[in-house]
Amino acid sequence: MPEIFRPPLSSTDPELMDTLLWIRSHTEADATLLTPPYLDGIRLLGERAIVVDIHSHGFTARELQAWENRLEAVTHQTGFEQWNPSTSSSEPQRDFLRKAYLKLSVEDVEKIVRDYKVEYFLTEASYPFQQKFSEAGYSMVFKNKNYVLFSLKK
């Protein structure tokens, strides 16, 4: 992307900015990432496709259903049809999504990989199953104080 069109980098989380800059510089431009759906700016600042986030919902009934299905896939929660997408970034909703996302197991992520053709898994450094990802043959390709990125290519 020419520099003139590059979005400004601004975030209140410098660790996330560090992560997104690394993703933008070290992953394939056409890669798809499984990312925490409650984080902002990954698609814009990381310049990579993602499975879903709470900010980029559809507008038609079919698009909203696809958005709900993807949120259900990455959280194992239901009931997103009750959410108002325009207010889905409230703190209680973000906390709800965070707790659910951090419970994803290796098997859960592998199903998402198959369903959505995902190459990378971004999660928080507090994610409890990091060792299991390594044991399953996935490489941790990036880590900082707050975030971890696994390559899902074996």
C-alpha cells in the first residue's frame, strides 16, 4: 500500500500496535487471521483479513446472519441476534467476548481453521492453552507483553 494511503497508527495499547506492525510486516498479505473479536483496528492497521470482529457487522439479514455465525464460531456462544451491532463494543459485551475467546481449545481453533481457511491465531499472552498449541505442532511466531501469534501451518 502506498504510504499516502496508509492509515495513521494510533492506539491506546502500544503492545497491540507493536503486534499489528509485526503482522503487517511478517505475514502474507493474503493471510487470514483468527483474532479476538473485541479488539479494534486489526483489519485496518494490520492490513490482513480476519474471521470476525464486533465492529464490522453486515447490514442485510443475510450479512447479519453470517456475522452472528462467525461470532458464535469464535466464542462458542449464542444469542448474538439479540445484540445491537452499533452498540456491540460496550465494556460488558467486550468482556463477555474476551472470556469466551480465551476458552478456545486447540480443537476449537482447528475447526475454525478448516471452516474459514485461517493461517494465524492471535490471542492474548494470558491465553491458557499456549503450551498445547506448541505440543500440537503450531509455531509461536510472535509474542510481546500482551499478545501471542501462532502460525497454524504445520
